[in-house]
Amino acid sequence: GQSLEQPSEVTAVEGAIVQINCTYQTSGFYGLSWYQQHDGGAPTFLSYNALDGLEETGRFSSFLSRSDSYGYLLLQELQMKDSASYFCAVRTTDSWGKLQFGAGTQVVVTP
Amino acid sequence: DAGVIQSPRHEVTEMGQEVTLRCKPISGHDYLFWYRQTMMRGLELLIYFNNNVPIDDSGMPEDRFSAKMPNASFSTLKIQPSEPRDSAVYFCASSPRGQYYEQYFGPGTRLTVT
């Protein structure tokens, strides 16, 4: 079977750094994606890691360790607009093109 | 680019009625996905198409659900008959060839079945 685990909620103040962890168990693995979803909105793509290491995109970075079946999304210099749900998603070998999404982490940014 | 377009944005219907959701993917994208999102079950993939051909429909809940993609610019998801447990937000997403991991979602259709 396949499973993804991520924390349900994280709270932090503006300007802080937040790390959202994602651990996965899959029968096969291609890569790990991250999506952001604001309340009432649609998921939007943030990043994708297929290889070990850190990918940086502005204030957001994503990390992958294939040997540990683990990845994280790092949000730096938090802003109020970063309050949203963040989903990790695994692309598996079971079905080409298919993503399985985690349950999501609600990030709450306070003043 | 207009992005993925979905209609209607909101649909309220009575149990037993037929519901049709529509999607126009981003031009040039090869893949089209239909998702359902609820608080209880999260974001679930229902079905996806590659070049208008259904590839994996293992997420379709039951025979009441059907999806078609008659051409590269249009897809429908139909529920007949609808039931209250079908109430959810339905998203359509598309992605370009070779970038299955980067999906572009439409605004969603909020379906309420009473």
C-alpha cells in the first residue's frame, strides 16, 4: 500500500521559518511534489523533487531524501498570505501520471 | 493563458438528479485529471486522461460516475443519479507532457446534493 504522513497544523509568527515534513511509503517512487491551497481556492503547484537534495524557489525550498522516504517544505520569512494548507504528493509507479496527495498541513501565520 | 476553466462554479441539486461538470484544460496540455475534495477524504483522484484516452479510473466511486473527453479541449464528469454523499468540491487539472508532477488546477465546482 501507499501512505503519506504530514502534520495536520503548524502555527508560526510573521517573519519566522516553518518546516513541513512529509514521510511516505510507496511500492515505487518517482518524486515528491508540494502544493499550496488557500481556503476556498484551488491547489497550486509549488515544487517537485525527484532527486535527493534541496530545491530553492524564492522564500520556499523543498528537500528530498529518497533513502529515508522523507521530504520537507521550508517556508522562510513567513507572511500572512502564506496562511494556507500545504500538501505533499507522491508520484508512484502504480499508474503513470497519478499523484497521491497527503492529508495536508494547515499553516497559520499570526501577526 | 486563461488557465483551466470549470463550469459551473456552484451546483445545488436534489438527490436523484443528473449532474454534469465541465472542464476546459490548458491548451497544449496532454493530461487531464478529475479530483474530488472533501474534509473527510481529502483530495482524491477520480480519473485521468492522456491525449483524450482514459488511463486510470480506479478512483471513480461507482457506476453512477462517468467521465468523457471527446477532444483535447473539453471533458465532462457526470453523476447520475446524484446522492447527498457526492457533495464535495470537484477539481479538474491539466499538466503538460512529461510534467505529470506539475498539475494546474481549475477553480473547482462546489456540488451540493440535497
